[in-house]
Amino acid sequence: MVPQHDDMAEFHWMMDMVQTVDVGIVVLNQNFEVKVWNAFMESHSGLLPSHVQNRSLFELFPDINSQWLRRKTRPVFELGTRAFMTWEQRPFLFRFPNYRPITGCEDFMYQNITISPLSSATGQVTTICMMIYDVTDVAENKKSYEALQVTLNALEEKLKP
């Protein structure tokens, strides 16, 4: 049997990892109440975990389309499958400002999001974990490439005899 202090040490380093990873982590229950809000989310939203804990995500972020998100997460809760959102489908879920305003060209953070089921001790999916990835650099590069391609195609059309 593993001593209890090892369990506590493991819990502490796992919590440290959740707080320091450069990915947003939000855990929501079936009522979309926030259970976990990591440092990434705090930093980009300006909202402390103590302010968001047990509050409705839709109350905290009224610009999130609740019907759309409920539809998107239904299979996660009911079937225990993952769901994904890419910036090409929807540029962001949380309208966070771009934190590189000098080097970046975008006003807001583009996001890819993975939604994973979290099972309770009984095996029921009672909470979900949203992982929010900042893909602003990828989006900026792709948009720049596409704009350059349009310009190049227009130039090629002009130069045709």
C-alpha cells in the first residue's frame, strides 16, 4: 500500500502542472458551472479562480452562444466522446485579447479547443474538461499566406499575354 503522503505529493505536483501549463484548462459540470480555472485562464480573462468558481460560464461570458455550446458538448456528456473546435470553424470561444499587440496583427486570441469527458468514481460523465490552445500565430501565418496567394494569383493574371 502506498503511503498517504505520496498521494498528497502526487496531487500537489499534478495541480502545479495544471496551473503552469501554457494551455487554458476549464472544468465544467453539467450545469456549465466552473469547477476548475487555471492560471492561463486567469491571466487571459483577468478573472480570478475564486471569482469564477461555481458560477455559470454563460453568466461570466454572456457572449458565448449557450445553445451552440450545449449542443457541442452533449455527446461529451452523454457518450463520453471528445469534441473539438478549431479556429477555422470558430475563431474563438473566449474573446481574449491578443497578448502580443506589437508583434501580432490580430485583435483577439485564435483558439483551438478540445473538450474531454471526466468520469466520476461511478463511471458517469459528470464533468467535462475544456483545453484552450492559443493558435493565434498559426492563424496569422495562414491568413498571411492566403492573402499573399491571392495577390500572387492576381499578379499572374495581369502578366498573362
